[in-house]
Amino acid sequence: MDLEDQNTASKDLQEKSVESDGYHPQKPTNHHYHHHLCGGGNYKNFIKITIMLFGAGLTCLILYYSSSSSSYNFGNFYRRQAPSYYNSGRKGKDLSSPPNADDPGDARLHSSPVQGNLSSSPVLKEKGENELEKVLKRAAMESKTVILTTLNSAWIEPNSIFDLFLESFKIGNETKDLLNHLVVVALDQKAYSRCLEVHPHCYALTTQGVDFSGEAYFMTADYLKMMWRRIHFLLTVLQTGYNFIFTDADVMWFRNPFPHFYSSNNTDFQIACDHYWYASNDLDNSPNGGFNYVQSNNRTIQFYKFWYNSKDKFPGKHDQDVLNMIKYDPFIKEIGLSIQFLDTAYFGGFCEPSKDLNKVCTMHANCCIGLDNKIHDLKMLIEDWRNYMKMPNEIRTLDPPPSWTAAMKEKTVIITTLNEAWAAPNSIFGLFLESFRIGNETEWLLNHLVVVALDKKAYSICLKMHSHCYALKTSDGFDFSGEAYFMAPDYLKMMWRRIDFLRSVLDLGYSFIFTDVDIMWFRNPFKHLFSGQTDFQIACDYYGGIPNDLNNLPNGGFVYVRSNKKTQKFYEFWYKSREIYPGKHDQDVLNRIKYDPFIHKIGLKIKFLDTCYFGGFCQPSKDLNKVCTMHANCCAGLDNKVHDLKIMLHDWRNYTSLPPNATNVKSWSVPQFCGPASFRRRRDSPKKNLQGTERRKGS
């Protein structure tokens, strides 16, 4: 759950998220979809439809600070080495029947599953407990099930998260009546007053000596108190004899979820996922505590006590990280708790969207920082849903099915191009996607990556590995599937086709980051891009220290371009300049035209990106505490690129496994087979010996 002050998003790009990044084992994603463009229309319309419909996981352009635990595979660790301090000694007890909530003498309401007790936890006053029971009773279904959410003053302003949350129930499919069973748990007086204005079931939860009204930054002391207060409160609800769905307030409800819960009477605890790995009982799934369905019985009561008390065994960790650690513990099996993970096809989020609007039940604004960004993207979800509900049935049943509109603020997308040569298994494309998944605040950016396939095989492979794929065709039917050797005619055609395509994207009004697929993404780059009126920002093979020095040597493999009249004219000028410099590729031509008076005439603002942050094998980013991207430039030969990029990913994993205050941070172990000297030798070799050489860019 995240509770933030609504003003924090616009204050500082460095603010910390109140979202947990969760646990990300490296398995392939399970759900894939693409956009099928039918009928006539011109080439630009095809691009526009693709970009406007390319997926889900709407944008948040502020850094997403994940918890350090995501760097460790706690699951495998805890399978191998169960902590000795979990020694419950409760075998043989009947854990199947629910406790008697009306009998305060029922010891099962008070027993603790681990050493220690709840004496140090926040305690509701007796009057508060009685009031809680009254509110739960008024809101409960016949099955004694309630829906719960928590709220503080940060999220209650008009037109903020809370209003969108309630609106989703009102416009959802068979969800409006569920509001009768929703209890809003207010964590401060202002939130409680606001709740009473708009909703019938409100409960004021107070904790002695703690004020939850302000913003709670991710992993700060206030944030941790808030998260653990929630777990203790949910334990209290279970002890009172009520089942519940807990939902974060930034979860939109579009369908009644009950038909999609696991119906077995033995399922005690069902939880949504940041990432879902095929099987509902696979403990390697990455749970997200923002949505769960829990039956009240002694097993779940024991479990929530165990979970709550485990905070003392893992100090400084929040509830979701601790859940990822204890889910493997033998105590879970001992008490007979049945855990099942909910499929993101039905219970999705921005980390892993529900891509089929014919199936989606809920969508969570996880993997997102900044209240303004959440509101922006959730409003788009609401609008998409309204449009979907207006669709005739024959449109809803198209293949592929309707999905979410996705566009970053200011209509920004990330674009790469791919042909068959680089899409093969264990080749560059797989490493490229992996870098996003293991990078710092980069995984969510995959929601905004459009892979432009240059041939049918690349398009087919993209559809199996990524959500947003576009098949680029040429008017002359040219086939880019084969190897394109550096500076060969096929290579030049490929490079100039790319420039023409990017010009079309700008003409449609979309800003973009273009990234070569042999660039590894280790940090969110937006923080280190120039703000203000800069139109065109480009990485360098070699950076001279001054960002506006035209003598810097640019590399077209990474550029950030804002869509406006100046950049549209510039890309048109760049593309036409190929005729003035025949036999030159796009990067060589750029090096010539960057001095042209036309650039000054149109007022284009160009800046060059520091290789300290945007490095490559030509001039590496030496400081792993700063690097955002690393490019396999100055490298000839696909095998050489793959070899060195694999080592680079290994180096990054080692770096992220270090403690935050580590002083023995090493730099890269690469280049080994790549680098300027190696590139010059191979580049100057006869072409007949260049099997597997540079398929794109050549740098």
C-alpha cells in the first residue's frame, strides 16, 4: 500500500515511492499480446494506432526506488536454510474451526505463533474494538465478508485517488453493489471526515503516539509503522470473525472479483502479484499486499500473528518483503495454511498489466511513484474502461482483444528496432529485456517500450517475449531479416529506414527515447536527461565534458527527442541529407550536419549526454553508482557483443547484491572481446570474414 502526500510528485524527481518493488525472480512473463492493424490507411496511421494502443502499465516518469531485498532470491535461500527461531511447538491442535469472536476467553484469539507477544504492538481501545464490530456488522455480506481499504489525508482530496477508487466501483461490471460492503479505514481525522462525506461505512483507526496524516515516504520509519499497523489491524478483523478482501485505494475495480477467486473451501489466503509465474500455488510468485482475500479461521489468525511478529526478526523490512521471506517457512505448512496467488490476467497492475479487458477484474497502480502520475494514469484507465463498455460485442471479441491505452505524460514512448539476426534465443534481445528487469527503477519502463520489428521472424519472436510489437514494412518490400554488415548497402538502408520511421513518430506528436537493442538499461535515465527547452539529446561515443559542445562525437544508438516543429524539421533535414552524402550512414551524416547553419536557423537545441551516465564500450561509465545505460558500441561481431554483455549483466548483479554502504564497489569487467582497439581491427578486416558482425549501427 502506498500513502503519499498529493503534492510530493511535483516537488522532486528524486522523491521515494511508497510502492514496494516486490520480489522479481527472473522468469519469463506469462501474458503476451500485440496490436493487429487491419484494413487500409496510410503508414503513419498504422504507427499512430500502434503507439496509442500498445499496451498497459501506464506511465510514471519519476524514479521508482525499490527495496533492497529485490536483489536477493529469498525464496531459494529460505528453502535451503529455514530460520531456527521459528519453533512453534503447536502440532496436534485443531486449527480448522474459526475462533469464537464472542468469547473473550477463547485462547486462540490471543495465542502467538512465535516467541514473543503482541504487547508492543498498537492496541485498539475497548471502545474502538466495539465500534469496529459495529461497522463490520453493518457492511458485511451474509458470509461475514467485508471489503477493506485504508486511507490517510494524503489521498482524500477531491479528484484524487479515493474518488477514482469509488468511481471504478460505480462504473465497473457488477461492482457498484459491492460499495455496500466496503469499509474505509481512516488513519487520521481529516481522512475520516472526508470518508463520512462520501461513503456510509467509515472507521477511524488511531494509534497512540503515532500520526499517520502526513506523507509516508517509501521505507522511512513512518512508512514502516503504517504498513505494520495495517497488518495488525487486519489481524484484529480476522480475530473478530470476519473474512475480508483488503484492497489498496489505488486499485481500480472493474469487475466483481468473487467469481475469479479460488473456490476451494481449503484456500485460506489469496493474494495478488506484481508478477505471476504460471501456477497459483507457486511460492516463487511475487505477491503484492495491495490486494488479498482472506478467510477468518485459526490458520489465518495464526498466520497474521506470525507475519506481524516476524517484523522483529527482519527489522527495517516492510510487510511485503517479510511475506516474501516467511512464505517458505515450515510454520506455514505446520498450521496447514493454504496460499494461492491470483493471476494477473484478472488481477493486474502496472507492474504486469491485465491485458484483456474482457477478463480484467482489478488494476493496481503499483510500480508507480508520484500521486500526480498515479492520478494521470488511473484516469486513463477509467476512460479506457468507459470506452470499452460502450463497444459493441463484436468489437470486444476481436483478436487481439481490447486493451488499455498507454502513453506517458507528454506522449513519450521508448522505441527500439529489431531484426531476425538479433532476436534469436540467447542473443541480444533477451539480454536487452533482462537489463530492464534487473535494473534500478527500470522494469516498469518496459510498459512503454515499443519494439519495431523489421522482418516477420523478429515480429514473431517479439510477440512471444514482449507486449508492444510493431511490424515495420517498407513500400519497396525490402527484407531486413538477414545480416547487415557494417557499411554494406543493406546496412545503410536499414539505418536510413530507422531515421525515416522516427521522423514519422515525431510527426504524429510523440516524443521518444530511441535505444539500440544492444544497450543495457541499469537505471531510469529520465533523471539524467536535460530538462527545459532541450529538443534533441544524444549519447556519445566520446564525450568531451561540455554538453553543448558540437565537437562531442554522438552515437545515434541512444537519443531523447521531444516532438515539436523544430525536431520534425531536423529529422526531415537529416533524412534528406543522405542524398548529399551518399554511402554514409546516419551517424556520419549527423556529425556533418550538426554544424550546418540550418540547425541554428530552426532554433534546435542539441545537447550531448555524459558518458558517466550514458556510457559504452568506446568510453565506459566507470562508476556503477551513476551509470544509467551501457552500449555495446566499438564492438564488432554478435558473439563478441553477447559475450561482453553477459559479463556486464553479471557485474551489475554483483553490484546490486552489495550492501548500500559498501565501499569496495568495483567497476566493469568489460570490455574484453570488445572495445576501440578490437573494433578497429575487426572493422578493417575484409567483409568476407565478418560473419556475425554488426547488424545495426556498426558502432
